[in-house]
Amino acid sequence: MHALQIVPLSSITRRCVAVFLVAWWLVSFDLARELARGEPCHGDLTQFVDPFIGSGGTGHTFPGATYPLGLIQLSPDTGIGSWDYCSGYQHGDAFVHGFSHTHLSGGGGADLGDILIIPFSDPAFLETEKAMVRKAEEVATPGFYSTFLADDQIRVELTATPRTGMHRYSFLASGNRNVLVSIDRILWSWGTAARGRTYDASFAVESDRRVSGQYRSKGRAERLVFFAIEFDQPFKDSRFHDEPSRKKLVFDFGAGQPETIAVRVAVSTVSQQSAWNNLAAESAGKSFDQLHDEAIDAWNVYLNKICIEATPEDKVAFYSSLYRLFIQPNDIADAEGWYRGADGKIHQSPSGHHYSTLALWDTYRAAHPLYCILDPAKNVEFVNSMLRHHSEAGYLPVWGFWGRDSKSMIGNHGVAVVAEAILKRLPGIDRDHAFEAIKDTLTRNHWYKYDWTIYDQYGFFPSDLVPIEPVSRSLEAAYDDWCAAQVAQALGRSVDRNFFIKRSQGFEKLFDRDTGFFRGRNSDQTWREPFDPMEVFHAGTSSGDYTEGNAWQYLWSVQQDVPRLIELLGGPDGASRKLDTLFRLPPTIYGKGNTKDVSGMIGQYAHGNEPSHHVIFLYNYLGRPQRTQELIRETLDTMYNATPDGHCGNDDYGQMSAWYILNCLGFYPVHPASGRYDLGIPRFKYARINLKERPLEIIARGHSPNHSHVQQVTLNGRILESPFVTYDEIMSGGKLVFELTPAP
């Protein structure tokens, strides 16, 4: 047997072995870290949510207490009657009128603000109905809001369940303890002040602790509101502050102990008894702190759907966006599943839920594609709510609002959202009913903005026959037509497929090859004059071809057929030049009506408004993904921050937040119903989407501020040759790895 001989290694060999061992250790360590990341998120993620983000400037968010997808948004009202107060609140205000129970998050128009309540001691408060607050003591977290009324020394704390709000007032100075309840008005920002007033309003004092009531309002849509109020102690007296209107009731609790008053308020769309049932089902016998804890737990369920490895500042921006995404749609069904539907009648939902606050012109673009990933079962409930609306009204909602339809904005994008769910094969949807709803919506005249007889005759809306927004209306109708055609094809309905696919191509008739824009065209085929591609027109306010935008911004609204748009613009070279010009033009904004919605400018790209949201990704279709990556970084860095002014435009019911979330993850749907998510560049070195079957881990190798380009993307070890990932691939989980480099 030969003895084992140890042969000395040369110095070069020793160095090579050392390098190999270090490299092996680093790779193993990195792999171990990636494997360890499979664990759920740890801790309370609500600590990274700041509800004040977007509550100043033009973000129009509210800071109050709310529950995920709940009916209640219990928040302070500091103003009314102007566009700045679409959510009833501006962060810079040092006063409050009271705390109402329903609010819209990030909208471009006001409504809600139901049942305003505020405590006070000094009777002089009733002269102004305005209380000064200590801004330094204002606190907002998911499911909780607190402020301090300085003049009367009262601490106000608020929390919420899905259908009830709870107030806790701590009177820290001597004096009478009073509570004002007002049902005199709702939040409103358009037209006359009378439009914001309630009518048929009444109170019923049922005992020395319990009060109920109801009223009608007519803002975005006509609503019937029922409420129930319960105090934790008897009041000594009640009196109307506003005879003879009798819409403002003051409750006097006298002076002395106990110093704290708790108030529970439940809301219903159905009846006063249903409001009492909601209160009993959700808050009876529970303390303020118990309800607050339940809200925290509910929010953590949604926040834990995505885990990220990021700086504390980035975590606040990200999880605050995820929070805003799940404030709506809002479940308007009572605890037993009853709701007031689009026909004004009472219905019961088979699932126990019925969702409204469906701002579909905004949210079909990114919010619903994100719901499809994070909670596809919940998105199915949203879709089934829309299908019930069709059963009740004969068409899918345009802008679902408290079970009715406000028909705000343009497009019939309930079609797009329903089609997306069908084409992604989400289970639990009656596909035949879904297509009938789509077909009815796109062929039966149900509102003045879409006369299908005119549309079918010309293939577009002529400017002389439809003088307001005809180009934007036509382009958005073409997208819905394409969606309808794909659902028809999936269901084997070839005749319907051919009808809708032909109609979806009508946008070409509005393209002027001489100017290179979609522009207004008359019924005699002449172009509308004069034409200024920079002039902005607002939604429905005056004669003009576009909706909250101009010809530059609406040029790219052919999401369903980007290759054809590129051909119209002269091929890849011509389209590249045109797209480059968009981002290089002066960020000038002028036009007719309110132009505030056109904001967040990079050249004439307007990130503060939805029609621009997919445009950055069009460079992917032109063989220039590096430019898409650069613009994503620029937009994330300059258009979002974790401050009250942290949004460059309205959050628009989670759409702006959804754009942020998706682009932090590294993809975005140019064409939502296609099932494709176009690749960008991730903001974080690691993120994990906690999917039902297997998580999707998103890893950015080489992540650093200087590495602003993507060299290669792999999915579960397979190189992605095209700049997109499919919905099915995302939902299958695994590892999506971006290799980042400093240069293209």
C-alpha cells in the first residue's frame, strides 16, 4: 500500500483555490439568504404605513381610520366646496369642522362625508363650527386617527370596523361635555352649494343613549343613507342647533365624571334596522382598543402579501401605497349581505359582499391587474359585484358608487376589468353572463357619452356630432371593443368576435398622417380646426377633443395594438422620434377648464393622470428597453415621496399607488387584458409576492443606485427573450431575477 503523499501547492495555485473557496462561500451565502427569504414577513407592517402621504397638495387622500375594503372611512373634515377638498382634508389646515364617516381616497371630485360628529365644551364653537387642532399631536396609522382640539382641551381618537366607526373623546379640562351630530351636508366640489346639501333628513332619538336617522344626498349619484349612533353613557339633553332645518343635533352630557365619552356609529345603505344590526355584529361589547387591534390585524393580512428588503424610507413609501390600494373598492353590503342596488331595490349578495367605489377609468390600468395577482379571489368578488350591477341596471358600471353608477369620466371600462378576469381564467365567474354584460354595455345606449348608433355609423365619434371629448371617447371605446372581442373568441362566439374586433380598429380613422396625431374629425371626414396638440381639455366641461389631456398625451392610447400604432407613426424609427419628443417638450400646461389633473410632467408625459401611465413602457416595443428603465427610475424618484405632498397628482382610488407598487416590483401591464406584464427595473434588491401556491421572489442582482439598467432577466433559470412576463408565469411563483448593470 502506497503512503499518501501531500504535494505542496504553488503560490499561484494556492491563490486560485482561495479565490474559488471565497466565491463558493459567497454564492452559498447568497443562496442561503434567498432560501431563508421564503419565510413570511415578520412584525407589524402597519408601522411602515403613513396615511398622511398624499393628504396635502393634489394627492387628495385622507388620514382617517378605515378597515380594508370597508364601508367606513372615519376621518377629519377641514374643508368643503373646492377641488382641494375632494377627501375633505388638507394636511396644512390647523382646524377641523368635525369627523365624518365616509370618504373617497385620492379622487378628482368630492362626495361622501356622511354623518359629521365633533365634541366641544365651549358653546361659542357653534358660532363657527370650527375647532383649532394641535398639528404636532395629530396621529394617523392604519385603523386609527387621533388629534387634539386645542381650545376645549379634548383628545379625539377614531377607529373603524368594516361598517362602523368608533370615537373616543377625552375631555381634559373642566366644563360641559357636548357632542354635535350633523347630517346637513356632504362633501361636494362642483356646481352649486345646494348640490352638497342633504334632503329628506331626519333624526330619531330612541333613548338617552341611542339615536338613528336617515337622509338622501345627490352628488355623484343619488344615495339613501341610514345610520345608528350609540353613546356609552346617557346624555342629559338633546336639542337642534339649526331650527327649522333640524339637521344638526347637539347632545349635552353635562360636566363631571366620566371624562371620556365613546360613540359608536354604524352606516347602512338598506335601513335603520340594518344599521343597528351592523353595529351589533361588529362592535357591540368590544372596547375601542379591541376594535383598533382588529383593524391592525386586518391590515397586516393585506400588507403581508408582499415582503420587501429596502430602506426604512422605501418601506414607508411602498407599504403606504399598498395600504391605499386596499382602501377600496368598498363593501356596501350589510353584515347579513343585504345592499341597495343599481335599481334602488334591496338585494342580497350570495357571497355576503357587494363592492362599489369602482373608479374604472382609473383603476382598470394597474389597480385591477395588481388585485389579480395579490388577491384574485377578491377581484372575482369585484367582478361579480359588477355583474350584479348589470342584472339590476342592464349594463356594467362606468363608475360604481354606493351601488349606483355616477357615470364619471369616459369609457366603459367595467368591460375591461370583467374581460381581464375572464381571459386570466379566474374561477368563480359566470362567463356567459359576463359576456352578455359586456355585449349589452357596448351595444345598448345607456348614457349620453356613448351613442352606439353614431359610433357604429362612422367608426368613431365625429366632432360635429359629439363636440365634447370625441377623440378620447373613441380611443377608449376601441380598447373596450378589443377586450370584448377576446372574450367572444374565448367563448367560441365568432360572429361577436368579428364585430368587436372590426369596431376596435376604428381608431385609425382619427389618425391624421400630416400632423401625426389622433385628432377631431367631423362627420364629413374633414378635420376639426383649429388644432393645437398642446392644448389641454378637461372632462366634459367645454367643446374639445380630449379628456383631461391633449393630443400629445392621447396619442399613445392604443394599448390593445401597439404594433399598429408604431406603423402609423412611421415604423420604429418614426415612433421613437415621436416618443422622444414627448419627453423633451416643455412641460407647459394650458387649455380650457380645470387643467390641474394634468400634472407630474416629464416633457408632455403627465404622470399625475392616468392616460399617460403606460407610455414609458412603449420603448420596450421599440427595442429600447434601457430608456424605459431610465424613465421608471426618474418617475419613482421624482413623482413619489413619503410626505403629505408625496403624490404628483390624485392617488385616484389606488391607481397611482398601484403604478408605484408594480414598478417597484419590476413590471407593469401596458395592456391589462392581454395577460402580459411588461418588464421594467425593480426598485428593491429583493421582494417576495406571497402567492397562494408558491411565492414569487424578485431578485435584483447588482442592485445599487448606479446600476440603472437591466442586462438580463431570468425566470426560474430561463432567460426571458421578450420584455414581458405573463400572468400565468407570475402566479406560478419561483424566482424572477434581474441582472442590473450601470450601462445599457
